[in-house]
Amino acid sequence: MNRKRKSTMVELVEELRKLPKSSAIDFMIEEALAGEYHDYKNVKYVCGKMESSQSLHRLGHSKLARRIEQGEFDEEADAIDEAMMRKDLADGGASHLEGLLGLSKPTTH
């Protein structure tokens, strides 16, 4: 069964806008629009999806948080994302991937 992969930058924003308005939800909408909950465009969090679901749980919106956790908003890489990943791999993966995963560079003696 194939299901449509929903984007955190489009469909998640639509779902956030359906929630009762608050400064915290407005902030989450801004972050989602900026790609901070996106698998590939996120630059702020180690895992944007975890951040978004944890924030929603804290705000009392666990139903939407569980939808995120269950993979409903699991976008595919676009051409820009794929080019960035190819570049990182060509560079040995060190630049973006180490920072994203919180890894330190190995030291040699």
C-alpha cells in the first residue's frame, strides 16, 4: 500500500494552523515553513521531527505528535537535498553529516 508522503513544510503547517492559536504554535509554524522539521532541510535541530513531536506533546497536542512519530509527515528528498547529500558524501561526509549527527572528528596521533 503506497501512501502519499506528506511534507512538514506544507501539510504539517496546514495541520498546525488548525490548532488553537498561540505564540508557541505560531513559532512552530514559522519553524516548519523554514524547514526546521524537514528531514533534509533542517539546520537547527539534530532531528526536527523529534523536536516537533516533543513540542506538540508539551503543548497538549499529542494526537498530531503521534502522527508525526508514525511517519505521516515523511517527505522525500528533492533535487536540492540530493545534491547536498552527494556533496557531503564526496567531501567524505564530514562537513554537514558530522554536525547533523553530533559527531566529532576522529583525532590521529
